[in-house]
Amino acid sequence: MGKHGTFILATVGTSLLNHLKRELGTDAVPPRQKALSHLRGKQPTDPALGAEINSIEHLVNGVKLTTGVTYPPFHLALLVSETGDGQWTGEVLKDYFSSVRRFESADWHTVEGLTPDDPSRFARVGLRSLVRESSRLLREAQRKSLFRVIDATGGFKAQISFAGLIGQTLGVPVVYQFETFPVCVEMPPMPVDFDRESWLTHYDLFTRLSEEGAMMEDEFPFQEVDPMIRELLERDEVDGKFLYALSPILELMHQGFLIRPPRASVEPPVSEITPQQKLSLVESELPHAPKRTREFAMALTKKFPWIIEVKNRTPRINSQRTHLLPKKGDPSLHEVCYSDGEKGVRISIRTTCSDEGHVGFVREALALHLEHC
């Protein structure tokens, strides 16, 4: 992985700005060029340069972490608060690592809601935005085959601790440099995991809330959501109706499963049965089924080569959403609810699955397919 370079995702606070004010003998925010000139004259390990520069400097020296070794060229993404001081610091650090340290790339990104002015917005919007932005940047780095590491040294304490949780969940090593330490230390792995099956059966809900930010109660059948998941959603009353959003921890759960495939996931063997032979619908039930049930079932038989049979079941389901139903004990059998937005029907899908690796692959594929139906 290291041969392609290293991507460093760093949380940023005001350590640099506070040090510069003391060094330059001023209470005002100094001009960026004056700050950069001052930084050029010092070693990057000098404590006066602040926590971000000190810790990132340690990472460029080939640090061995649990999942690999940091290796040039280096790409840097700085996560700054939604404040003037945060954005000033991000711009100075971007210039420093681009022109002085000659990183391959360096840029800063504002995390919406990450501001001390509104504690409620910080805890809800800020931390959720931190998860989304971090996950987006880490996914981009993953696609480029870069070795990834999170430097959670700078910023608010809540920002630092949550960045650590993000790394643990997404499988990315997290480092932190204490003020009195000359080097970074890697945070020990934690047994952080979520229920992947709950995520799969609510994939449609998680995807919409993550992409849209929030939904009113009449925009989605929230009454059908598992009570445990529904209780974890954030809920605000607006004009007599409830507005739902993902909590930061649910956003993290969603992003973590998007990035990390199921363990031992293996595509099951091809069934060798033609799509038409796979279709086993109960014709007498179709007049009572949701609109386009036949088309939905036929699409499944054509798309997935490991399907053996698709059949509509009774009793019918009173559901307004198309979604994956909880898995059964038989690894070859999977069920989904198909709905036209008014009523639903249980569809059983017999597959060539024979072990848990196959099951994980099939359920991920079905959940993703259902989201686009």
C-alpha cells in the first residue's frame, strides 16, 4: 500500500495560532504571509509550531503502524472548525505543507457545525458532519490505493475523541501526540462494531438520511423502522411534525459499513438456471400484489446469477417501503419486501449460498439493489 504514498487526515485546532501570537508578541491574528515566514525559520519539530505540525512531522519519517508504514509521497487533508480562526489556521497549514514541506497535496476542509458558539449544533450537526467528511476523504484515498492514517492531535476534545472512533470503525490507524511527547503514539484498537444485519434491513433509511440530512415524518414510513433504531434517530418537532436525522453514531455506523466489506465475503456460485426458469410466482396472488411485482421479480432473476428461485409469499405485508427482511437460518434463503409505496409483498429468493461468506455477499448485493428499485 505504501508504494502509492500516504494520506494523512488531521484534525485541526488553534494550537498554531496561539503559539504564533506568543511568538510574534501580539493578541491579533497575524497576516498569513507573516505567519508563514515565521514558520519557515523554524524546525518542524519545534514545539512552537504547534501540535498539528509536530505530529504530522513525526508521520513523515516512516512510522510503523498496525496496518502499514507511512511512506512518501504525502497527501494531507486538514479538518478545521467552522470558525474564522479555524479557517485561518487551515490556510496557513495548507501553505506550509505545500511550499515548505513540499507535500504532494495539502488542503483544508471546513466541518459544518463544528463551532463552540452553539453546543447543541456542535454535538449534533458538527459531529455528524465530521463523520461524513472524514469518511468521504478516506474513501477517496482508499480508491487511490494510498495508505491512510488519522492524526487526531488537534482540535476540540470531542472532535479528537470522535476522530479516534471514526478510525477504529473504518479500520484506519489513529495517532495522537501528547504535548510532552516527542513522537506520536498509535491509539490501541478497540472492539468497535455494529450490527450489520440491522444496517442492511434499514439500508434505505440510512442512505436517505445520510444523503438528505433529515426527513419529515411524512416523507418515510418511520413507523416501520425497528424501535431500537428509531430511538437512536435524532428527532425534532417542526410545526407540529417530527423531523428525523441520523445521530452522529448512526452516521458513523452507516459510513463504516459502506467502507468496510463483510468479513470473509465471497460471491456464491452461478446457478446455471435461466432467468425464466427461476421465476416461480403464484399467479393467483398477483392481482392482490403491489403494482409491477412481476417486473420486480424478473429483474432479480436477470441481475443475479446465483439466484435459483424467486417466489411471492403469503401472507401479504402492510409496508410502504421496499427493503431486505431479516435473514433466516437457512443460508440459501433470503426474503425481501417489495412495495409500490402503498402495499407490500414478501418475496423469497432461493440462492446457491452455502456458508456465511456467501450470505454476507448476497445480502449486501440485495440491499444495494433494493435501494435503487
